[in-house]
Amino acid sequence: MLVWWSADALRKTRASAPPGAARILPDEEEYRNRAPWPKPVPRRGAVAAQRNWIASMAGGRYRAGVPQSCRTPAPTWRVTSGEPDPGTVERLLRSLPDWFGIESAVEGYVTAAARLPAYLAWPAGARQPAGALLAARHYPGAAEIYLMAIDPAMHRRGAGRALVAALEADLTADGVEFLQVKTLGPGYKDAGYERTRRFYAAVGFQPLEEIDGLWPGNPCLIMIKSLRSWQAS
């Protein structure tokens, strides 16, 4: 199977109008007089106007995470699937010690990667994949994202979304209704896995239950998604 996914097409964007002539509380009066608020603008130019206003308040330096002039365009991802690729899985896992730092767990995933078909995400022109996903089928109507690992240099570039979308397309075509994923639960405070949970929530997964005992010393959060309802929406 070969699927092309544009990261920009997969990403949902929300544009909000700039702050208008909102009611100003008494203790804000001084700031109101010192920093003029923008005039209402037509919605078509709202985003640009908001950026210009922010730039004027910041002395001409507009920053939203990364300066506009330094942003790298999101790549177009080519997703392939069909054959196990334990070598790629091991390479990616060892590049992510903050997520996969337990050697026995890494070895277990690599062993599983020798039998489970891998979905691989390739940036345009790349010689090796930058992301891998392994899926397991438990019942005819239910599947699981067993593992997903993305090169840390490619985080937040659309690889994860492309992999999940390719898997869901195959599962939906095969009549699968439910997809689950297990990840470290919020009962254990970890910034990396907090971002992981936010990612899965952003692509439609809902937290179902946090359980103890599956991973000794670590809470396991089960997240689930109904592919049928997601497709209908």
C-alpha cells in the first residue's frame, strides 16, 4: 500500500479575530490608554491584522513559538505498509530515550516488529523512514496502535497524523470499528507523555481508563476511538 498525505491538509487550523473593542475593566484603563487596541477588521484580513498588531506591541518582533522567517514548511509524507521492519523500529526507538528508555521494553518492541507489518512515514526525498507505526488486530472489529515512534527531529511535522490516517483508512476498509492505544497515564507526571496524550486526543482518541499492573510501576491509560463515528463526522 502507498499513500500520500500532506501535513498541511491534515492539520486543522482555527483563525480567530483580533481583540476588538471589548469592555475594559477599571484596572485595565491605564493599559488601554498606553497600548491602543486595533480597530475591527473584516474577517478575511483578521489573522494578518492580528499578527500586525502583535508585532507592533512587541516592537516589530512577531513570535508564535518560532519566528515566521525561521519556520520550515511541513513536509509531504509518503506512507508505506506491508512488511515488518524491525531495523527501522529499533533505530527510531533508540533515538527516543525519553519515551523508550527501558532496555527490556525496547527489546520487546523490536521482537514484535519482526512479526507485525510496519507503517512507515517517509519525508519527500528521504532515504530512510522518519516514523513507524505497528498495529495489532485483537478481534475482527477491533485493532490497536501497538507502537508509534517518530524521529525526534520530525516531531510536530505531521508524520504521526499521516501514519494514523493511513492505518485508519485500511482498518475502515476492512470493517474495523474500534481502535485503541495504550500510553503512559497522567497519574505519572511526564512532559513527553503529556504531549503524546495530547496528540492522540487531537486525532480523535478519548481516554477510557487508567489501570495499574499492566506496566509495573507505571499507570497505563487506555484511549479509544470509534472509526465509524469519526468517519461519519
